[in-house]
Amino acid sequence: MARTTTRLVVKIGTSSLTGGTPALQRPRMLELVQQIARIHAHGIEIILVTSGAQAAGRERLGFPSLDRSVPAKQMLSAVGQSRLMHYYSQLFEIYEIVVAQILLTRDDLTNRTRYLNARDTIVELIGRRIIPIINENDTIATKEFRVGDNDNLAAMVASSLEADLLVMLTDQPGLFTADPRRDPNAHLLRDIERIDESVYALAGGTASRLGTGGMVTKIEAAHTATRAGVTTIVASGAEPDVLARLISGEKIGTRFHPNEVDLQSRKRWLLTDKPHGSVCVDAGAKRVLVERKASLLPVGVTRAIGAFDRGETVTIVGPDGEKIAHGLSNYKAEDLRQLCGVKSHRIIEILGYSYGDTVIHRDNMVML
């Protein structure tokens, strides 16, 4: 299989699971699971973001007539989430693939500490060839902390995990010049180089009936992902063998290309975020950071100043007092003071736990 993708986020919408019917269609789910299993067998890391909990809840309760209130939707999600995961677990077991459920809210991805914990968990899972199955925690999420749709949740996950590719499967072949269900002259747009208001204007009137996300939310999600350097594709979940064909480079659906100017946007905020403390390093560590563009290890740390927590922004300071970089610390100041000058393999021995070998990973660092 020809590929450059090593980490893939797949978002499956409700419409791709139900086929326009009120209930989840197990044959459709099996076909999608088969595709994911084949790609997984080639060593590609896969994170699945799935909708369908509310549809599963309606099915389990006999398709009741309910109002559209938040409590009613949360009730359906509570009933349906376990049913949805049961189906996925059974289907992936056919291919001897272990899956794990992860329910997230916006706060889990915007709060630095919770974001790092969620990210570390997902990375640990995919490192062990387990497929994380992610959904929004609709049952407990308040309006303040709701992402609101799984398109944007998938984009946030893809961005935080630095995925190579985000594929959003829906009931439409992609983004058209007009709504193809209303305009017979509408044609599919294969490539979008830049997302602006004209692109959003193309998406009117394409919302799916059972899901919460229409084409507008997919464009919003693509905007989030491409600014973080993640190529994003919107395609039909009914397209035969769509995932493997996309991985191999075939042009299917609409491809949103990352804007090179925006690739560093996830780091630019580090320049303006107010540091919560400082991490002082020795001359050797400074040289490695500046010349080799490496991560900061505890062996090169000489001092931790301030009362910062894990996941907060700190300033990296050289032995001459020069500010070298800003970065997100994997360890709180109290822990880091115990790790100064220590080799990484001793972290768990000293603290009793470990958040990884690095104090600040290069991906979470911007040079000053």
C-alpha cells in the first residue's frame, strides 16, 4: 500500500452509520470496520471519532417521539453510547483488534493539564495497536464545555495528536459548488487550497437529518485541522473501500490542503501566552536545543523557578540568563525540582510515575 500517512483520524458521521434510516445499520458498520482493519494491518495508527450514540439510543428505546431538549438528547446518548461501543467492539474483535472508549468534552482539550492527560492516553493506546474510539461526552457536557459536533471534535483531536490526515465520512461525496440535492448543475470541488468566506458560502443547506453536523461544521473542522498542518478530506462513507483508496493517494471527495503559512499557528500562541515560571538549563542543553532542535531532557535542567503546573507555559532560560524558548512543561515545578540533572530513565524511580522522558517536547516549544 503506497502511503505517506502514518497517523490517521477517521470521523464517521451518523448518516454513514444509518444510511438514512432511523437505526444503525450493522452491515454498514462492518464494511467501515473492515476498511479500518485493513489499514491498521499496514501499521498505520488510527483514531476513530464516531457519532451515532443518539441513533443507537433511539433504536434501543423503540424510536420514541421525544422533544429536542438537551436533557432528551443527553438521555439518548446515555442509553446509546454503550450499545454503539458494543457493536464496534464485536466487529473489531473479528479482526482481533482491541478498541478503547474515550469520551471527551471541550474542557478536556482546552485545559492544558487535561489535554496532556488525554493526549498521553491516546498515544499510549495507539502505541499498543489499540484503536481509540472517541465520542463527545454528551451525557455530562454542559453548554459551556460542549464541542457541539464530532466534526470539530475530530479536528481538535487530529490537531492535538499531529495526525497526518483527517478523513470525515458523511452522506455526501464532498463539497459542491451548490447543494447537489437542489441544483443539478452542482459539481464536486476536489481541492480547497484556502478556506475563506466564499468556501463557507458554498455549504448552505447541506445538513444531515439525524446528525448534528452538516457541511458547514465540516468546513469549520477542516479550517481548524488545516491551520495545524493536518490535511483534511470530506468524502462519502458509502464510497467502496474509501479509506484505503484515500491513503493510496486516489482523489476522492474534497481535499482541504494545509496552509503552509499557518503550520506554525499552534506554536505562535506560545509566544504570547504569559509564562507561569522558568526552567533554567545548562550550556549543553542550550546547545542541543538551539543547534539540534531537540526536546529538553531533565538531565540538562539546573533549576525550576515559579509554581507552574504540568501543561503550563514556561520560559527556558540559558546559563547566561538569556531567554531561549517558550514551551509547555510536562512536569509541574515541584516535580521538576527533584529531576534537575537526572537522566530520564530515573524519573519513575524518583517520582513514582512518569509523563515521559522529556521535560518539554520539541513539538510544544517555540524558540525566542
